[in-house]
Amino acid sequence: SPTPAFDLLLFGGTGDLAMRKLIPALWQADAAGQLHVDGRILALGRKPFDDDGYRAWLTAHARPLIAGDVDDAAWRRFLCRVRYLPLDARAPADFVALAGQLPIDEGRALVAYLATAPELFAPICENLAAVGLNHEHARVVLEKPLGRDLASANAINDAVLAHFAERQVYRIDHYLGKESVQNLMAIRFGNVLFEPLWRREWVEHVEITIAEDLGVEGRGEFYDRTGALRDMVQNHLLQLLCIVAMEPPANMGADAIRDEKLKVVSSLRRFRPRDVAARTVRGQYAAGSVRGQPVPAYRDEPDVAPDSRTETYVALIAEIDNWRWAGVPFYLRTGKRLAERVAEIVIHFRDVPHALLPSAAGCATANRLVIHLQPEENIRLHVLAKAPGDGMELQSAALELDFTQRFAARRADAYERLLLDAIRGNLALFMRRDEGVEAWRWVEPILAEWAADPTPPAPYPAGSWGPAAASRLLYQDRHAWHEEC
Ligand code: BG6
């Protein structure tokens, strides 16, 4: 059902995220009848557009990025919701003008989406509060990166929470908005089949991969001071790990879910200096070719330092020190310019206690549950069956559930889902402050060791599966990454 009436303030209205993700998501929500007729979008930015100028800009830049057909009349109707106000985020007077643009109606939801550089989060929140736009129906959505270490994340959180209560703060991790990630919770907590096996007695190890074939895509300046650990591991990969590893929450309320995720992050074993060398691998892509197309090395990308030591690839072994997972390694990896775009979780179960039947040559002997999150969305449960023929040999075969084929309904994009949740006031898929803080605590020793280590990240050819050291990392435990099995 549609949202309540709302005003959405889009800070960074002419930025990349607004153009690529937020406006297309709002359009899709509108086209699906999810937005209240009295839902208004006020975009804010430095560029001196008027309403019509901004709408024309959206038509030229955002509309072509929308998947599927966009009907002209429906697009014009959508644009009627959208207005633009030039604003300097550090100028209090501009916020007086902004408040003057909003209807005085106590009951309307007010969502301030900060799709800006994090340096602007504090001044924007302060300036909103100064004109009373932090009232009880107001919410603020914060885009990542929320800081670059524990101290800076704390400083941002303190500045925001000086003006907004925690229940008004929506920290986005768009991976939690993905249908496939929520489906993972449904699979775990909706079936009797998996949960009894979902523990150290039956699970041997877990792999979580987010591989990208893209490079830094014009974001060299940002990426070179960020790197894969901060860009992907501290947030997206750890959120996936939490959803795999958390205990069933008491209910599906925001705090019940976030309490359980927090317990997982707090139970992650901290890396000692010597563990960083033994249990993490960082890489950086060299020139290579992705799907037959030659691509340059990371260091030759625009706005990247020619001697950059920023990692574009990370693989590491995480361990969760709790009763359910003690002794089960979680292998995490992510990288840019890898062989393909794929996000997947592989649960490797233990071998049977006694092998009664022989396995066909080269056949994996244990059960595996492979959960593909993107681009395809499917689940494969690898089981052993009898190989056809006279003998009695086992062969691996997969039971498969393909979500796109099985369920015809349209799947909302992550940003669409999360924007609608923010407008409706549903915090369940947003991060609480303490989760982010614990995640930084876990990541910081790795950052510190890497910063002190003069060795550059291991080079890997663009289009490969990453540095050889990442294969060795698993090999030392007698394991191999999924595609190497
Ligand atoms: C973003 C990172 O948070 O996630 C990007 O900043 C990355 O570097 C992106 O490309 C990946 O998201 P998705 O949804 O395309 O897998």
C-alpha cells in the first residue's frame, strides 16, 4: 500500500547517487503506485537550477538510466512531484529558505536524505535543527561511507545525534535492501530444514564473495583514499556475514534484528598484528582484460596516484567466537575488475562421518548450499546421488530454486525498498550506531597493520579471480574458493 504523505529532501540532488540510484528508485516506486499522491521531492544542491531546469536535467541524465520502458505521460506526472532549491549546506540562511518551502503540517513525514560527502552531515543536521526540521516526524538518511575509521565515525554520529534521536537516524547499507539478502533471512528462519544444521557441528566453513567486474568508474579520487576494506568489507560483507551467522531474532522488529547482528559483530575475533599477515590478503588490479576488452591497471585510472598502495581486492579469514560458530572459518573476499560480477554465499557442510559409498573421481564429497545473491538469484543445494550405471558410486548433483523463474512478480531495487522504508519509518533494514562502531573496531587493526607495512598490495591481472595469495590463504586450511573446487 502507498506511503503516507511525505516531503523528501534530497541533499546532493545533482550528484551521482541521486542520478543513478535515488531518482530511478523513486520513479519505480511511483510507477508501482507506492508513493502517496501528496508525496513531494525537494532536491537540493549547489547548482543554480530552477524547478524546470532540474526536471530537464533529470530527463537528460536520470531517465536514461531507468531499467525498462518509461512512459512519457507517467514521467511528466512523476516530475510534478519534484522541485529544486539551490542550497549551500553550510549556509544557515539557505535553510531558512528551505523551511519556507515546506508545508506546515505536523503529521507529514519529513525525510532528509544526505547523499553528500560525509563532511557535510554535521552542518546539514545542525542547520536543519536550527529551523526546526528535526521534529518528531523528521528522519535523516545517511549514505556510506560513515567515516573512515572509528574516531571519524564517532565524530559524525555525535554530530548527527546532537540534533536527532537514534530512532530518527537511518544509516543505509544498500545490501540490506536487496531482495535476495532478505530472502536469506526467509530461507533461514522460515524452514525447519536448514536451521538445525546451521552451526559448527555440521558446517565446516563458509565463503562470502562480492566480486565486481567493474573498475573504479570515474570515482578514482574517492576510491584511492578509501580502498576495498572500507568500501565493501566494513559494511556490505560484514552485513552479509551477520545475516548468515546471527541467532533467530525475538521478532522481526528493528531492534530485535539489530541486537542479534550486533552480537555477531561483537563476537568477531580481533586481528592481532601477526594475524593480519597470516589471515588477510590485499591486492590491486594490474592491466588485463575483462570479457575480452583490454582494461588499464588501477594505477593508470584517472585520479589515482601512480604509486598508489590502495587495495582493490581483499580476502580474509574471519572467526566468530561464540557457541554456534567457534572454529568455523568464514572466508570473505571482494574485489574490483574480477572475472565476473557475482555475489554469493557458500555454506560448506561437513563430510558424512563414515563414507560407505565411493565417490566418482573428482567429485566433491560434502554437501554445499550455494546462495547466489546477484546477478542471478538462486539457491543450489549440492547433494550426492548415485551415478547411473552398474556400480554404486556417488556423484554430486544440485537441487535448484531459481527465484526469477519461480516468482514472476517485479523485484524492487535495493534503493527503492530502503527509500520506502525510510518514508514509512521502518528501521529494520538500517544500521544502528553500535553495529557500525563494532564493525570499525574489528576493521581498524587491519587498517593499522596495512598502513605500517611497506609491501604494496599483491598485483592481479584485471579479469582474473584475484591474487594467487588469496588461493593460498584457503589452501593452508585445505580449502579452495568455490570456483576453484
Ligand atoms: C558501493 C561501493 O557501496 O557498492 C561500490 O561504494 C560498489 O564501490 C557497490 O561498486 C556495489 O554495489 P552493487 O549493488 O552493485 O553490488
